[in-house]
Amino acid sequence: FFQACIFDLDGVLVNTAHYHFLSWKQITNRWKVTFTEQDNESLKGLSREDSLSRLLHITGKQLTPAEREQALIEKNELFRQYLTQMTPDDVLPGVTACLRFLKENHIRLAVASSSKNARMVLQKTELTPWFDVIVDGTEIEKAKPDPEVFLKAAARLNIQPHQAIVFEDAKAGVEAALAGGFCCVGVGQADILQQAHLIIPDFASISPSDLWISLSGLSA
Ligand code: BG6
Ligand code: MG
């Protein structure tokens, strides 16, 4: 039976996935190239650097190394402007009830995020105290779809991958979880997250007790 839940942060616990998109969108507007929310799906979960590479690939834009560096700085400045305005209202619907339910049932909780801003996001949204373990983008060498961030979280929880369930909204994140040997719940669109063991649209669409029953089936 599972002992822990490991959550991706952006797009699973908080609505920051949209802020990451809006930040990149301001940059692509300046480049005068098309970049849609659907295009953004393949950037989700990737590190800042890998997101930029992917963005250049999608849009066909070319940058010098110095321009690349500048784009990364600008993107983070734009994202951090959203971050300063963030409050507990940015926690996605149903998330707190789910965390409370899991905690009451003695499940240990972790966050495993590719973001170097993860601790700040958790602080602004007042989610930090829920988690036994937090691993962020400053502590890993290989970003998702590499499983490193999830394996590090499991090691710190002192459990094996098969004893934990990962929650992910990104294709790269689901791939990372599966590569690490974890059970994975996709949170979002079924067509994008089809490799996950279970898919829920969001935490507001399922009661904590129904989710619990589904999770028990997964890890039986
Ligand atoms: C992930 C997001 O959590 O963090 C990605 O899904 C983002 O969109 C990545 O690129 C890196 O975030 P940051 O805050 O270090 O730029
Ligand atoms: Mg995410």
C-alpha cells in the first residue's frame, strides 16, 4: 500500500503553469511569432533552459548565445512579477482538502518541482507546512523527463518508488515518474497525460475519499 504522495507544483497544486505560459508569451509577442497555450503543453515541466530550447524549436526563432541568456533572465523576471502578487488564493480548487485528507490518513507528502522558484511559490501560497519533503530545481542536475527529482524526493522520504504516487500535469513529468518506477496520476487533459495510471481533470472534480479509493486500487 502506498505511503507517500509526491506532487509536482506548477499546474498541480497552484495555477502557476499559466503564469509560466504568460511570461513566455510576452517574450514571443516581442519576437512577433505565434505561441499558443496548446504549444505550451510541451514546455510544461521542463527546466527554464529546456523550455527556451523547446520554444525556439516550436517557433523557428533563432537567438545568439547572449540573446538566449537575456531571454532566460527576462522570462524569470516576468514570472517573478506574477509571483510577487501570489496569495493562498492561487492554490488550485480542491487541493487543500486533498492534502488534509491524505495527512489525516497518515500519508507523507512531498513536492518535487523543476522550478528554481518552487520554495518561493510554496511560501507565497502558504503551502509549505503541508510537506515533509521539498525538492526543487536548485537541487537537481537533470530536469524532467529525467526521474531525478522524484527519486530524490523518495530517498528523502525514505521509501521506494513503488511506495509513492506522483501527481503530474505535464507530459514530461508523467514520463519522469514512470521512468523512476512510480505510480502516476495525471492531473489535466487525458489526451496529453494518457501514459499516466489514472487521470483526473483537477482536484475539484473528485472528492478526497473517491480519490483515496482510486489510489488504493492503483497501489494494490
Ligand atoms: C516547472 C514548470 O515546474 O518549472 C516549467 O512546469 C518551468 O514550466 C520549470 O519552466 C522551471 O521553472 P523556473 O521557475 O526555475 O523557471
Ligand atoms: Mg507542472
